[in-house]
Amino acid sequence: MIYAHSANTNGDWHPLAQHLSSVARLAAELAGRAAWAEEARLAGLLHDLGKYADRFQARLHGKDSGLDHWSQGASLALTEFRAIAAALAIEGHHIGLQRGNPIGLKRLRPDCLAAALPPGRSLSDPDLKRLRSRATDDGLTFGKLNSLAVSPKSFERAVAAMLDERLLFSCLVDADFLDTEAHFEGDALGKRPRPEGLRLDAVAALAALDEHMAGLRTATVARAEVRQARETLWDAAIRAGQMETGQFTLTAPTGSGKTFAMLKFALEHAARHGLKRIILAVPFLTVIEQTANIYREVFKAFPSNFVLEHHSLAGLGAEAEQRDAEGTGERQRRLLAENWDAPIVLTTNVQLLESLFSNRPSACRKLHNLMESVILFDEAQSMPSNLAVPTLAALSHLCAAYRSSVVFATATQPAFDTLHEAVAKHAVQGWQPREAVPEHPALFAALERVAVNWPQTDEKYTWAQLAAELRGADQVLVVVNLKRHAFVLLDELAGMEGVFHLSTNLCAEHRREVLSQVREHLKLGKTCRLISTQCVEAGVDLDFPLVYRALAPLEAIAQAAGRCNREGRMDGKGRVVVFEPDEEGSWRRHYPTHAYYQAAEVTRTLLKLHGVLDINDPGLFRDYYRQLYDLSNPASLNPVLNDAITALDFPEIAKCYRLIDQSSIQVLVPWAGHREEFDTLRAEAEREGISAGWMRRAQGLAVSVYRTSEGTPAWAIPAKLRRGSGTSDEWFILEGDYYDDTLGLNPPKGPQVFIA
């Protein structure tokens, strides 16, 4: 008997023919109606062909090492079947997807395989004919392919073709993981340990949503015009849900019930077309936490796995090789999160979009579950313009080729359709979305709840002047562009009653507590002066009568205005004051990034041209984004990424496609509100080292800090790893009295830069 894997806890070895057949069947099933399902099956049959080698069988008994058992199957897929996608997927299922251009593919020719291997690695057997013969003798049949996922010609539109490749890769990797997991963690009867993911029952989910909304309508205290606008949006979502699958925008003003309308559209759409799941991606963890609470309440009668969160604060990231003891529910959530096998998935833009351009097996594993799905992007204006064209091309192809629908929802809709021609060079359908709420201009007019005071030319505020005005305001929100600006203003307000601060210098639990106190003060009419960075602007449900916003990109100003008179309960309009801080120096003294500065300059240009800007006019935002795209030219941004796409270089693309330019570390901080928990976590880390379970518990007391070239900050020490030697390069523990109950993490002055 020839084996794929050594004995499991039941003493059973895993026959290779059984493994290859099972992976082939699963991969084809995961491909579903994709035209390349048979190629996925072929990839499954060939992915471990090199395990038929004598040397690999010896390796299973600890008698050999450093073997490549995957390149032979990749070579056979390419040379005998002309299956480029299968070949790349097979090669990549251990080492990640590699270069797919014709020159790069030469490495997979039989006569080049051994020479292409890195030092210290050798082929388990270089004789492909012998390996294929053994597979045939073992009962495997390969057959012919009637269609292929990619061809040299299809790579002319590289982003679309590379998505086809990643989706096939996803099917292979997930099938391989599932079958291997079933062997090692199944019971004596061979029962799979992984629970079957729930199926989306859109009809039942719609009933639950409608019942929930009926309760909200009864309890609402919103004004009549707000209630009417929400009903208009709700009806529009129902109508749009009956449309054919494809690209959508959903444009709706803040406070109109966009979160529920998106869910209504998605469920109606899924019911109409028999789609498999709903995936909601958001840019900020503050948004996902709030949305998750809403969804849990709507579907409280459903099984816990009906709604799945997959983001850093969900504690479902990478786990240790030896898993901690976990409860059944926690274990099931982790397993399902690995491949998004759930009816509704809540995730982040970073998790979803970077996976779409990844080359790693673990990141790509879930991608096949994007097929035949509704994918919602909340706060769509947050997508970086330097990634817009390839991102839109990938999403366009997902809609056109795989019966999915993509929805960009926001109050400040980017004019991405103006990039249609650039997108069409990478995906034939380009980007021409349909608006789900064609009556949205009337909604903005009906929900005009604020009056905006714009600065005069060269009019600037010193921080002392602003502080003086704030003394006369009982309830006011101030949003600034930099944490340094917030700190200066807080100094000016020292000793003033009811002052709060919110930024990402505060750990998650601290931010939750601040928001809770702010909401309580607002509700009771108590004095409340909140000084915040941009983290308050999207998805944070606050309702102030007065908002000050430092001059910024137009969409940021509009988002800040969405925290003013949000429910329309004031007799008149809320007031938004846009001001320019009196700061000397370059753009770095005013804005967090150069792109943010460029967008703010477009706002300034429009202001000089018109004198007053109507943030309730969707047409203004179209003009704004057109000017911004003319200035920044998204199609030409990120030339290194563009070159990598042209070269079909999967590793380089994965390296270049980053929504956040810098990686970050997590610093455990001793916030006074949870000091006992901090002490417990620190003691456990020092005594035993940290584990996946420790990280999940620590997330609420962690502050994310950018890595810098200067190395580890002196005011934090790396946490010890629980198993194995060494320390973590991601988790640190704050040393010293550098966490303030107002400012949050406030270490000694130095080169370290914090996430804004």
C-alpha cells in the first residue's frame, strides 16, 4: 500500500489513492458550476503525485527529508494536459502561487524541474512516467479536459485570468486541507471532525429581518421625514434585489438605515437567484463590531454559526500548531472561518481584498466561497485609489464569470465608473455598476439635517481659539486629522468639564468605554466635548448637535457631518464648522498621508471655486472624485504592482497589494478599566508564554503600532511564545507608565509612528 500521510491517533495510515481521489472529488464539488471544475478535479488527482516515489514513502517513516513531492504533478498537468491553472495550483499548494508567464513556466518542464529547486530540496522522484504509471496502477484515471480555466490568450486581461487561477487554487487547497484534516482528526469510523457549514436559508432570514424591522419601526423616535426616507430606502432595496446579478452601488445618506437596507437587498437577491452566502466587508473594526451586534440581534433565533466574524478582534486568526483546548462552539467557529463556510460572513476590507490578490494557500483557501455570493462593501469610499483599478477588475470578473453580485454602499459614493476603460483592460466587463437606490438625491434632500459653515480663504484657527469656542458648547464633537493635533487641543482644554478623547491610541476596550460614556452624556443632556481622530467618522453611532471638522477630504467632512443631528430630532438643523488649523510647515504637519493631503486639496479647490459646498448633493461628490482621479490618476498609481500584474508574478503581486502600507505590532497595555485583566495576561505570558487563546483574550487591551526601521520600541518587550523557543515578533507588552487614561498609549518621544 502506498500512503499519503502517516498514522493518525487511531493508528490508521492514509492511502494515497484514497487521498487523491477524495481531494479531486472535493475540488470539483467546490468549483460548482465553474467551467473549469474538471480541471480542479485534475489538480486534485495530481497534486501529490510525487508521493508515489519510494523516497517519499521512506520519508513517512522518518528516513528521508527535504523532498519536493508536488512539482512532478504540476509538470504533468502542464505538459500532458496543457492545464496552466492546475499546474500553478499544484505547484503552489505548498509554496504559494509562483510566476505564471511563459518564461516562468519553463521551470515546470520535466528537464528543468530539478534545476529549479532551491538549495537543500530535491525531487522525491524525477521520473514522471514512473510516478504516473504507479498512479494508474493504483486505480486512478485522469481523462481529458473539455475546458481550461486559463490559457495564454486569457492572460491578456491579467487580473481576470489571475482571479480564475486563484479560485481554482482555492478549490484545490481547501479540498486538500479538508481531506487531510479528516484523516488526522477524524474518529475511528472516519467521521469528519469539521462541521458542515450551514446553508443560507434566505427566506427564513428575510422573515427574521422583517420581524426585527417591524419592532424598530414601532419603537423609533425619529422624525417623520427620517422615517419616510428609511421606508423609501427599504422599498428600493427590495426592488433592486430582484435585478440580475452584477455590479451595484447603493448610495444613501447617513441615518437612513443603510445597514439594514444592505442586508435586505442581499437577502432578497440571494432568494431571487439562489445565491450561497452574504459577505459584508468593512474598512474599520469599529464598524464591524457595531454591525456584528446588529446582525446577532436580527438572527438571535438562528444557530450561532449563521453569522460568522472573521477579523482580528474575532480571535480567528492564525493559531498555534498545537491547538489550545477550546469549547465546541469556539472550535467550530475557527474551522468555519478558515474557509468562510457560513451563510453570512462579516470581515474587513483588508482580509477580503488582500486575499483576492494573495498567493498563499491559507489566504486563498476561502476564495471559492466568493462565487455565487452577495459581497457588500460598506463605506466604499475608503478603498485606496492606488489599488482601485485592479480591485475593480477582480470584482468585475467575479460578477461576470461566477454569478456573484458586488455592492458598494456609502453616503459618499466614489465615481469608480469613470475608471471603466482602465478596468476593462484587465477584465472585459469593466466597471459600470447599477444604482440600487436611483431616488437617492431626493433622500439626501429630505434628510438635510445640518448646516455647514465653511472657512473663508486664508481663515485659520489656532488651537487656543478653537478651545475658547468649545467652552461655550455643552455638547460638541471635534474631529482632527492627526493624533498630535488632538493632544494639543486636549492640553488647551485641560480642566474643562466633560472632555473625552477617542483615537486608535486607545485599546479597543477603552474606546468602547469612552463611546459608552459619550452616548450616556448625550442621552442625559450632560456636558460632552469629544476630541477625536478620524476613527469616529464611519460606522460610529453618535448624535451631536455641533461638530467641528478640520479641513480634510470631502468624504471625511461628510462622514463627520453624519455624526451631527443624526436622528433629525433637533428643532432646527445641526451645525458643522469646517476649520483649518493654524499650523506651519509641510503637508506632514497637517495630514496623515500624502494621498489624504491631495484629497484635501481637491476639497480646497472646490471651495475656492464655489465658495460654499453642498455635502447633500451627490453630484458634488461625483465632481470631487473626478477631479481627484484626474489629479492622482489611479490607473498609473502603484507602478510596481502594475508591472507585477503584467508579468503574472503572483508572489510580487501579493507583496505589493497592501491596503495598509506598513505592518503593525500589537502592544498589550494596562488600561485602568481592566488593569486586573492586564496583570493576569502579563503574568500568564511571563510564566507560560502566549498562545492563540491568550491572543484572543488580549485583543481588547491591545494597541496597534506601526513597525518602523528603527526596530523594537524600547518601551515594550516581546511576548514569549508558549510552544517552542523564542519570542513573538507581533505581540509586545508595555513596560513603564506610558498608558494614560485619557490619551491612551503615550510612550516617550521617538521615531515610532502609530496607526492613525
